[in-house]
Amino acid sequence: MNYELTGKDLADWGTAALVFLSGAMTGHYAAIGMDPVQWAGAAAAVLGSVTAAVAVRVWPAPEKAEVSSRN
């Protein structure tokens, strides 16, 4: 089998890992106890990572110029 790893694959999996890790860390520190400033920072981190993941998946690909084969 020939698997090809592309930049899009890396971006998709990287942002998915970012969402997972930010959520896991937020949950861990929430269980220990956080003050309101830490809650705000955790919420910003989770929302930021989700925003990055969505942006990577829905951002339009650049248009490639068509080369005319007619002379």
C-alpha cells in the first residue's frame, strides 16, 4: 500500500490534536480547581483551538491557473 502524507493531512491531524490536548488540559486543571482568570484563559484556549481546526478544514484551497492546451 502506498500512503501519501500531505500538508493538509498534517494540518488536519495537528489541529485535531490541539483541540484534544487543550480540552484535556482544561479538564485536568478544572478538576484541580481554577480561579476565574484561569477559566477565561482555558476557555480562550479551547475556543482558539476549535477555531483553528474549523479554519483548516473549511478554508478554500488556492485556485490553480489553467494552462491552455490550445494554440
